[in-house]
Amino acid sequence: MPRGDEQAIGARPLAPSAASGFTRDDYRAMLETALDRGYAFKAFDDPERDAAEPVCLLRHDIDADLGAAATLAQIEHGLGVRATYFLMLRSPMYNLFGRANHRLVQEILEQGHWLGLHYDEGFYPDGRLTLHDWVELEADVLRRVFGVDVGAVSFHQPGPEVLENTFKLEDLVNTYDRDDVGGFEYVSDSNMVWRAQSAAEIFSGVVHPRLHLLIHPLWWVAEERGVTTREAFDRALRANWERSQEQMLETERAYGPRRSFTIGAE
């Protein structure tokens, strides 16, 4: 639908500044616009997803901070929106199975969201298993630990086999497979940069009625605009540290008093 038809369908116009902001309020406003325009939010493996239009496959790759993920999950739940949260088993930033992070995942699932695997293809443990087998193994770990189905996988920094569409899976939807997500326009907020239109603009004009949208939660949890990518990572580092420290304070007598954590550039 062209942008000029927005008022004709009787929906709220997009706020002038909503296209470029990366805050919690901007995220909420963006989803409200999507709902006003009639978008349905579906899982990647939902057999009915292709019958809906306009439709959005909302994807979160959790690279750095499960706390930020839980914040977006709560915003979405309040609006009746469901998303797929792709979790890493090998994140350098967070321990998925630490007590606090495990509880955060449970909160996300209790709000009705779906679980996917965010597989780190840049690390190949050894030659005992193929890439296909490693992906299936990690997906099965997620299923067993959290007790829910895992229907899709996204790749962290995918290699040529994935990008050239030669890597195939039978039991998981691959978010990079052009057959699995054919007909959906892919849009990402990577590094807080939109390649063309922002997601808010796309939703406002129903520019892509079949949308595959990747949102990284760590960019969207600030309360004020103007946060840089470096500042967002600093916030994630502090948040992960504090979650780890809370467990140490609760369980390790020899740990001693609370420590402060300072981030500085070399």
C-alpha cells in the first residue's frame, strides 16, 4: 500500500520522529502502528502464516543481553504481540543457563513468545559432528532445558554455506533459507542502522505486507534517544555483570562484598 493511502484506511499517522528513534517508547509506538495497520504476528513455523496479510515474522537475535530481551517481551505482551526469541548457547556476553538468565527466559516464554536457536556458526567445536548435527544438537538442548518446542534457527555471523542457500534443515525453519522464508521482505536494525526505510515507516505505509523483521533488543531499551552502539554494549556488560554478581552474593560465602564494575576504553 503506498504511503499516500495511510489516512484513507483510518489509522493513526506515524509520529514525525518515530522513524529514527531507538527507545522503549519508540518500540512500543512502532508496534502500535503495526497493529493499527492490521499486521498479524506469526511464528516462523506457523503453518497458517502464509494465509495472513499483512503479516510480520518478528525475530529477536539475543546476542548480548537477556534482560533487554525480557523488557521487549513485556512491551510486546502488553500489546498482544508475539515474537520469536533466538537464544545463543555460546554467547560471549551471557550464560544462558545461569540462574538469573534462566528465569528471564522463563518470563519470556510465560508471556506467550516463541523460542528459537541463535547458532554461532563462527565457532566450529570439532569434526565429530557436521554443522547440521551441531545445529540440531543445540536446538535439542534448548527444547530439553526450557520444555518448549524450538521451531526455527537464525545464524550469528553466517558463513558462505548459509548465505548461498546451500545449507538445508528438515526439522527447523532456517531464517536465512530463501525457501523457508520466501516471499517475506527482510528488514533488520543491525547496528542501529536501517538500510532503507525504518520498520516504523514500513508498518505505517504497509510497504511490505509480508515482513520478516529482525530486532536486536539491546538497541531498544534506553529511555532517552541518542544512545550509541558502544553505550548500548556498555549497558549490556554492566547488566550481565550484575546478574552474575547477584548469584555470587547469594550462593558463594567466600565471594565477599559487592564489587563495582567500571568500563573504560584502552
